[in-house]
Amino acid sequence: MVVTLDLDASTSDPPVRRQLANLSLAVAKCKKIVVVTGAGISCSCGIPDFRSSDGLYALVKQQYPDVVLKGRDLFDASLFRDPTSTAVFYTFISRLKKSIDVATPSPTHRFLKTLDSKRKLLRSYTQNIDGLEDRAGLVGTSSDEVKTHGKGKSKIKTKEVRNVQLHGDIHRVRCTFCSADYPCASEHLETFLAGTAPDCPECAVRSTARVARSARALKVGKLRPAIVLYDEPHPLGDDIGSIQSADIARKPDMLIIMGTSLKVHGFKKLVKDFARTVHESAPPPSACAGSPLKKNAKNFAGKVIFVNKTAPGSEWDGIIDYYVVGETDRWVEKVIEDWKKARPSDWEVQKTLVATGDAATGGSLHVAKEITNTMGTKVGKGAKRKPVRHRENAPLPEDEIWDITLPLPEAPPSPSKRPQSRCHYHDVESSPSKKSREGARAVREPIHFEERGLLFGNTTNSKVRSTPENDFDLGENIRKSKASKIPKPRIPTSRVEVVLELRPPSRKALA
Ligand SMILES: [Zn+2]
């Protein structure tokens, strides 16, 4: 049975509010989330709805008053059989791309990037061709960054893909003959607007070279928009198949479907395959027995959430667990709000301060880099250090960075008075012994300095010895907090990095 939760009812209906808060917490707790999206997530970005009769269609209609083409016909591979529908298609794409170029990513696109930065996103899959995920910071299948240049079977470096563009990318063009592809430039757009397509430069060079040695000229392909039409194979089909198989093998613990009417056949299959895997990876009911807290937490894993303005059809019974009624932007904003309240430690930002200048003249401190907390990364004494594969230190959206200014907050009078939310290990899924052990350690000394040195790639700290001339006054506050844990930096040999532990505001202050 699909549980329906209306975002509009979240303020007036306590049970709905509670269930929505539980879903937010589920997002915060899951670690391998697959997100699939459709046109609904780009509605708020200023991209005209190209299924409605006004807007872009009206403009195209002005240019081709006698042509009757429905929305579906404009995206069907059969359009290339007719020169007129081909011309209409090129003109339409040119106008659509121009309107996409001035659009900006929505809160939903930024949410995807947040999940990725927090190392919770297994992969994003989208039907959209607008490339707004890429602009939000998720590397897509059509990106130059993932292209392979070797002679291997794979055309892209699948491991580096964060967003799978199931229907291609309007920002690229592809040769109809040799498949060479290029970014879609303004001169391409002007040609498309006139209803034609430019020649492929690679084909042209090859042909000219043959003519120069008195051989027969070769066929020269046309550069068409690199989007995938209905009934057309995806040029990266094999690579996308491998990415999907790899993601299924990694047993995702949550599936979020947003802004799609779930009508396209291939897309429906992809969603059903992921939903089955997510349900299979859900913990068995026996694991949910025990304390209410444990039951609550275990219930979070293995859910399929559908967020859309229109309801899913009956064929999705037993596949979708929760249907959230409303705009995706509103839902993601609620998730982030609930998440920040429930797990403030996930949003902590550590800053690395760099001491510069001369100790005699006082020197100065500036922030070298900011590192957000990345969940699932243990930082305790016995923690395994895995190489960080995601772009952990990529710049974050403004609203994710807490404004922390000196002087630093004072350390609490005793370790026991530090808020428990600082600790990563209060996860109820841990065993009681592990919980107390890890919890106590995290409260006492969240990150050992030697490990910080490794985390931040600083090799100078271990060599610094405390001598009178090395003493460097970082200020009263620092000495009060964790000064005893911080080896004395040496000034002025070169630049010295000092890591300071910053305490996030208490839950109370956040609320
Ligand atoms: Zn070509």
C-alpha cells in the first residue's frame, strides 16, 4: 500500500507531520541513496513546460504555421524521416536551449549535490536534458570530464559519473554519421534556429584529406542535438547499463523518485529494478524488534519515496512506499530543515586555520579550507581510513556553511557536558558496547591530531617541537579549548597549519 503524505497538511495534521519528519530522518540516516528525476524538478527553474501548447510551441508555430506536430512527435526518432518535421525539431531545440541557458538550478538540484557532498548519493539518474544537475555540481554522463580517450570498450569513466543523463544533453551536439560530439555552441544554435543542422567538422576533414589525394569524397554527417529521442538507442547505452548493474550490486538503501509522471517504458523498468533491490536490502522484520528507538531507526532503511504533484497509478502499489504530494523543492527544503534539527553534527564545518607571518610581529590567521562533516567516515582512534573518492572539499552552497568567526567558543567545563549530538556514534544501529566505547571517545577527543594531519595532508606538525622560540600565541580562547592537544607550530620557517576544533551551536540554539 502506498502511504500518501500531503505537504500542505504537514502543519495542520500531526500524524502527517510526524511521518514526514521520519522520512527526513530516513534520508539523513541512509547511506546509498539512488535518486531518479523527471521534468518536475526543473519546473521552478524558469524552463518553459515544453508539453503545453503555449510558450515554445507558439513560437515555433509562428515560424511553421502550416505544420501540425504534437509534443510527442517532436521527440520521436521518426521525425528525421520528414524534412519539415526535422526543420521544426531543430528550431524547437534551438529555442528550448536558449531558455535553458538562462535558467538556474532549483533547490532540488542543489539537494542532489548536498546528498553527494555528504556521501549519501549512490547515483542520480535523470530524464531531463537541461543539464542543470551538472551546473549544480554533479558530473554527468555527457561531461568531458568522464570521457575516455583510450581504445577500450567503455566510452566513459563510469566511476566518475554522478548523474546519469538517460535522455542525453541539450548542451551537446553529435554527428549523425561518425558520432563525434561537441559542446553546442552559439553558431550551432543559429543554424538550428533556421531549421537546418551544421556539417560535422571531423567528417569534413576526413573527406577533404581523401579528395586531396585524389580519392573519392566521403559522406559528411550533420551535427544534431545530442538528446535521445523516443525509440532511439542511447549512444552510451552499454555504459549506462554497466553503471546501473554496478549500483544494483551495491544494494542501495533508499530510492527517491521526484518530479516524473513515470510514463516512459524504459524509465519505468529502471525505477522498478531499483525499487526491488531497495526492498530486498531492507532489514528483516526481526531486526526491527526491540526498543521503540531501534524499531524506528531500522524502519528507515529500504524505502521507496515518490515526490510529485500528481499521484502514481495503481501499477505502483507495492513498489512505492510513500507518496509525498507537492513540489519537490518544498519537500527537499523540509528534509534539509528536519535533518539539520535532528542531526546537527552532520552539518558541522571544520575550518583549518593557517598561521602566516612572523611571531615577533604577531602574525595572522586565515581560513585555509573548510571541511564539512562527511557521514560514514569514522574519525576515532581505530578508524579505517578510506581514500576519499568524492569531491569532498568542493565548494558548498552558501547556506551549508556556518559562519564561524573568531574568537572561538570556549570548551565546556567537563567532557560530560558536551552535547551528545556532536558524536557520530550515537547511531542506535551500533551495538551497546560499541556505542558507549565510540561515544565516549568521540566526546573526549573527536579527532586525534595525528589523524587530522593525515586528513589535511599536513606533514609538518610531527616535526614541530616546543621550544621557547617556537611558542606562538594563538590567543586565550585556543589555549582554553584544546591547546594541550595542539603541538606548538614553528614560526616563521614557513607556513604552519593549525587545526582547531569548533563546536556547533547547541540543538537549542538551532531550534
Ligand atoms: Zn562526423
